[in-house]
Amino acid sequence: MGPPSSSGFYVSRAAALLLAGLAAALLLALAVLAALYGRCARVAPSELHHGGDQDAAPSPPGEQKESPPTRQSDPTLEPAVTATLGKGRPFGPWDQLRLPRWLVPLHYELELWPRLKPDELSAPALSFTGRVNITVRCAVATARLLLHSLFLDCERAEVRGPLSSGTGDATVGHVPVEDVWFALEMEYMVLELREALQPGSLYELQLSFSGPVYQDKREGLFLNVYMDQGVRRALLASQMEPTFARNVFPCFDEPALKATFNITIIHHPSYVALSNMPKLGQSEKEDLSGSKWTVTTFYTTPYMPTYLVAFAICDYDHVNRTERGKEIRIWARKDAIANGHADFALNITGPTFSFLEDLFNISYPLPKTDVIALPTFDDRAMENWGLLMFDESLLLLQPDDQLTEKKTVISCIVSHEIGHQACESSFFFFHLQKWFGNLVTMSWWNNIWLNEGFASYFESRVINYFNSKLSRNEIFFSDILHDVLKEDHALVSRAVSMKMENFTETNEINELFDLFTYNKGASMARMLSGFLNENLFISALKAIDDQSQIVLPATVKIIMDSWTHQSGFPVVTLNVSTGIVKQEPFYRENVKNQTLLTHNATWIVPILWIKSGTTQSLVWLDKSSKVFPEMQVSDFDHDWVILNLNMTGYYRVNYDKLGWKKLNQQLEEDPKAIPVIHRLQLIDDAFSLSKNNYIEIETALDLTKYLAEEDEIIVWHAVLVNLVTRDLVFDVNNYDIYPLLKKYLLKRLTSVWNIYSTIIRENVAALQDDYLALYMEYAITTSPFIFNETNIIEIVAASEVGQYVAKEFLVNNWQAVSERYGTQSLVTLLYIIGRSISTDLQIIELQQFFSPMLEEHQRLTVHAKLQTIKNKNLKNKNQSARIAAWLRKNT
């Protein structure tokens, strides 16, 4: 199904006004445009927490059976337990981050009863009680059971079995529990049994527990208090990923340990309960005080890990539609539903599902999808199977809000989350298992990049589907590739696929949800698609390593391991005179010659390339250097070569002097002979390589001479980002360069200005489908600074005059600043105030000023950092002089 009209992207008239003012305020326009991200507005990957992919298909709806009620424990068989802390115990499996493989969970019967009432929202603390019966298969004989539990009180623990059948309906006895204790560091509950469980047998763990509802953080089971229709209301929701299911119920909380779930929620009658599956039934019960509660049960889930378990208890309204026989409901505040704020999300959700079903040739197996807009959701979005959760700011759209940016944000995030749903349902990831070994089953969190990276990659496919006029390559560069290439390098960044032994604490798992998991992971997926060709990639052939369509130098796993198991990326350099291509790790400041900073590994590099505008055959650089005679050109012909076709490879490209010269000549003679994505690539690679000492700055500047003929905003954005930098605008030492740069760029802005000014005068609506004209709207819809009390002093200090004002302010107020924001805020201010230092005397003066404010260990760190700033400024001063000289020569 095609997208409905309301899912298109639009540019507001305010953007046209910005363009109209460009000629009159060039100085302001350059500074603002240089600050643009040049991308679909996205939430930082560090704010997005997503889940994994399923490789087990659920039972078809017709085979789902009504879930049996949760059985009451028999008090005559097992007394209530008193749980204790495991302090002073010898080293054991409870000191390991991974669960021992003694038990395999098969099924959970989970009942939760949060005590939320609409007339008791001011209660200081809210709690819940629960029961869970877990059917497990014993793999190794053991009298000690470990499962995850954190901040839960265990009130009863029983073990029934061996079970006489897999249904858990009949038992032949029970195994006495002698002790229950908690290993808090690794977040385990430990059950000590009187006798060992037998391998191959099934057992049922029966646990009763209670725990807190969180109000100050969005993890586990948490509370949102909000206003709706003029009334103060509350809702409960869950966030289990990555390791917060253990905060809600005792479980085997690792991604590979999938099971089915029968979920029961007990809630106040004025609320509705939602979970992964459709509602099975409802009944009523009374508590000891006579209050009536509603008991809602849900159909059995497919096999899934604990981090995808989800539920919400709310007083919301919803809008709904049916897409290919499956119901889709968007839940939000009643005011928002009544005013149509959920309509846009509803109208894009169904077509997105349909597109991905067609792409993967699968049918989404769940009978419904609920999407809920939470008033406050720190994790921004979560793709729980069947119950997607969003911060309402990323899902709801006012009908009169036609800003392209807002619609693009919603479309990107919705596409990403639905991308998870479709991928988890398809055989695509099943076949990836052959390529990547056990990565796709994500036996643990070190390989989360597969889940998030592939979802991010297909997110861009969905955006392109809804906007066929857009270039997928340019979208991917703007949204994903540019940001991660800017941050990635050989020494500091991490590999996207990390080794298990690198993890020692649970909180390290949270740190994996970063730029490298999302953006580099997506870039890995795109590179794989690039060298396999897209049809082969999407079809995910089982015998991919045996097929004859594409000749590979090694198995896909070996090729991709060379990229995912080491940090950074290569610089690929072509000498067009000899045809020699070499690779080397990309280093910041090109420090590779320092003895201690070596990176000896190589990558298996796919090189798609073009020669004089004609696409050439794929070649492979699987060693440090290799000769490709077909890439040679001479100074006497008109040929030119560009490596990394469409920028599908995750690397930067350098050329010898002749190679750059030939490309520069082509740009000046006929720039349109070089595709837009490669004009963008040449600018971005050249300035990055010059900044990091791989090539001279003059080589990069030479590529800008043709800009009078450049009419693509995305290319202009790359130029402005690299030339009109913050340092150049705000540093008084660069004021002599700015008039030269202004004059140089003004002469070359005519082409792009004429195009857009004509459109504005004749038909501003023509900009509605121009995704890239968003590098314009962002400038007027988003403040360049986010003012809040934690950074207002830093904002003041960032200006040329403000650094002296802030310094004077700190003389009398540094203790108050330290008490309120911590001493680290003083260190940050020191770096901001000292950003322009270039002598040892200035370093000494700053250290003396800040010394009373800092702790001893901070003083040592600060000295090293200030030396780094000084050296950088000295380099920049030299660089600025060379830029000024080049501008004088070419203006």
C-alpha cells in the first residue's frame, strides 16, 4: 500500500523566508548553515534503547490456547522463605556476569499487581506484588539455581517437579528449597535446594515477590504523572531492555534465553492494561479491604527474550486502523487523541509494516500492534514486540504543524522501531546466522549492533520508500554515515562486536547503545548490501557462501569479522600513476608513526569504483597493498577515478597528487559528470584527511573552486561545515580570514541562490518534497543552544567576550557552581575559557586561577589537556595562515 497524503514531508514558508534573507545577511547565513547537521533530525543514539531480533516464529493464532490460571502455592508443602544477602560467600558462579547453563527456561506464567489508584497519585511510594511460575528444563544436575533478580523481595520460593509433561499440568513432587539469597553485584537470586535437579527433566519454579515502581527513572516498571483534560493523571509502563526485566520479576534475563509468556495484569477498573499480545479475557477480584480490581489476561506470546516483555496500565484513548487484517492502535492522552495528534503516526505505521512485509516476503505474525505515547520516556523508543513505546514528543504531531523536521523525526523513529518488528519476524535474520555464526541470535549484548544496525539501515529504506524522489545514498550519508566517520578512529573508538571478556559489570551493557552500535552497525549492513548486491542481500540465501553470482575472497563471516572485531576504519589510498592501492588505519592527527600507537590489523575491503563516470567491476583489497593496473591514468588523458561507489564502503579514500588533480580538473570542467554523492564524498574526505594530516589543506581547498556551478544544498552544507567553523567565527585571531572567506564564497553562492530564490518567488510549494531543503528549515526551527541552568555559564564562556565575564564570575562564585553542578563542571569551564591558549605562560596562569577550585587528580588531568589544547591551537594557527594565503591567491 502506498503512503497516504499526510505522510509526505513538507518545508514551511519560514524556510522560504530564510532563503529570501540569504543575500542580505550572508554572514549570518554562513554561520547558521555551518551549524546544520545536514541530516534527518534524529535522537542521539545514546538516547535510543532498542531490542533484539527473534529467530523463532510464534504459533499461529489459531493454535493459541487459553492460558491456564496461575496456580496458588500450597502452604502445607513449603513455608515462606526469608531471603538474605550473600555477603562473605566464597567465589562462585554468582560472581560471573553470565548465567551458568544449568537451566533452560521454556515458559513463564507471570502475574503482576501494581497498586496504582487514580485517587492516590500523591502517595510517596508505589509498589507492586507478583507471582511467576517458570517452566525450565534442567541441562546439568545442580542443587543450586541462579536467576536474575534486582531490588525485589522474595516472599515464597518453591520448586515443583520433575513434571510429567511439558504443559506443567501434572507433577510428581517437589524439591525443597533450603535457602534463598541474593548476590547483588551481579544481580542474582540464588536458590539452595535440598537435592539436585536431574538433567533432561522439566521443573517449575514458583516465586512470589514484591518490588518498587520507579518514579525518577524509566526502567523496570515506572510511573508517569501528567495532565490530561485539565486533570492530574498517572500511568504505568515498562522498560526491560537491556537488563531491567529482573527489576520487575525473577527471570533468566539474557537475550538468548527465549521463552513463551502468559501475562496477567491486575489493575484498577478505571485503567486499561496493554501487553505484547491481545487481551484474552477479564475478570474481577477483591482485595482484603474490599476494593475491586480488574484482572486482564493476554494470549500466549511467541518465543521471545525477557527484554521484550512489555505492559502498560493507563487511562488513555486510542485511534485505530486495520492493515492487511492486523489491527494497529495508537494510544495517547485523551486530549491528544481528540485533537488528532496521533493521526500522522497512525497513517504511516500501517504502510511501513506493509512495505517491510513485501521487502522481506513475510507476513507479520502478531495479530495486533499497539503503539503508546508516554508523557516521559527517557529511552525515547522501544520496539517491544506488539507494544511499541515512544516518548510522546517523538510520536505525536499537531495537525497544523507542517514542519518537515517534525514529520521526519516521527517517520525516522517509527520506521526504526517497525524495522525491528519486521526483521524479528523474518527469515532474513535466520540466514544471517549462517554468515555471522551465532551473532544474530544475540546470545549476549556484545552483538547488539546486529539488531540496531540493521534496523537503522532499513529505517533509511523506509524513508526512501515514502519519498521516492530522494536519494538513498545522500540520506544515508546525512543521517548516519557522516556522524560516525567523524567520531571513529583506530585508537579510541571500540569495535562494534566486542568480546565477552571485555565485560565485567552489568552497567557496561548500557554503554553499548551508542553511535557505534547504531550508525556504524548500519554502515556495516549497508556495506554488506553493497558488495553482495541488494537483491542477494535481501533474499538472504541460505547458501550465500556457495553462490556464484558474486565472487568473494572469503566467507561473509570472515570478511565482516575484519570490520566488526576491530576498532576504527581504513584510509584507502590510490596512486593513479602506478595503480597501487594501499590501506592503513585512520588515526586522529595521523599519529601512526608513534611507536606505542600502532594498529597492525588490516580489513578485507570491498572496492566498488568508477572510471570517468563508468561503473567498474568490484575488486577486493585483502592485504595491506595491491596493484590494480586498470585504475591507472596518465597526466595526458582525460580519465579520472573515484573509489568507493556511492560511499557504501566504510572507509575514506585518498589519492596521490595526480589523482586529486584529475578530479579537480573534472569538477572545474563539468562537475555534473561526477554524481552528487561523489562530489559530497570528495569534499568530506578531503577536508577530513587534511584536518588529520594525510593531505595538505590546499588540496582540499582546491576542490572548492568549482562551487559556482554547484546547486546541491547537501554539497554546500559539507563545504560550509568545513570552512565556516565555530573557531573561525568566534576566534578574534581569525578575523583577518573571515572577510576573505566571505568574498570567496559569495561569488560562488549565486547558482544555488538563483535556483531557490526563483522557486520561492514562483512556487514555494515546490519545496515540499525537497528533503535536503530541511539544511534550511533546521536553522529557524531549532535553537543553536539549549538553554538550561546546567550549561548557561558554559554558553556565556563560549563567546569571545563572555570568556572573560565567566572567568570573573567564577572568582566569587566557583564554590556555588561546584556545589550545584560538581567539580567536573569547573573542569569543563576551564577548557572552554582556555580554548584559545597557545603558550606555556597562559597554561600556568589558568592553572593558578583554577587550582583552588579543583581536586588533586583533576589538576594533573587538566595540565595534560591544556597542553593538548595549546598544541592544537598552534597547529590551527599555522593552518589558518595557510588558508588565508590560499584565499588571497584565489579570491
